[in-house]
Amino acid sequence: MQFCDECGSLMHTEGDTWVCRSCENEEPRDSQAEAAMATQDGQRDDGAPAVADATQGSTETMQEPCPADDCDSDRAYYEMMPKPGGSYEVRLFTCVECGHKWRES
């Protein structure tokens, strides 16, 4: 997994580049470093993992400006989630206007 240095969102690959879906930041891929980090030997594919959505079961909003370039909303749904292996939590936000998702740790 690769997280964006600009906004902290999860990035995806496009050829030899990591691309952020939130802010469209691009970073070059390092195939040797990636090969050293992950292996699929002995693993099974259980399908895509569930993705947290701060709007599920939440009507709580807070004043938080949306980081999307084309949105001027200052309200977002939020959800607190424990950070894996850590002692603190991550806040997940979803803009009430455009649906843009981001996180703050």
C-alpha cells in the first residue's frame, strides 16, 4: 500500500506511477522496493476488503473544510477508527456536499 505524501489518501497504480485519487498527486513506483515489501506466496484472495465510509450510520457532522479543489463545503461527516497497531485513532471524513473522502491521523 502506498499513501499520498500530500493528503494522506490511499494511492493506486497507473503503469509505473502511484496516483492519488483525492488530490491527483503522482509519485514514481520503485519495483524493487515493492517486491521486497509484498509477496503472494501462500496467500489466498478473499476479495476486496471492506472500505470504511464515514457516512455509514452517521448523521454527525463537523466543521471541516473539504480539500477537493472544486468544492467549497465546510461540513463533513466523520468517523473515528482505531489505527492498526497504534494507540491513537484516525478520523475519516466524507464531504456532505461532494462526497470526497479523506483521513486525518
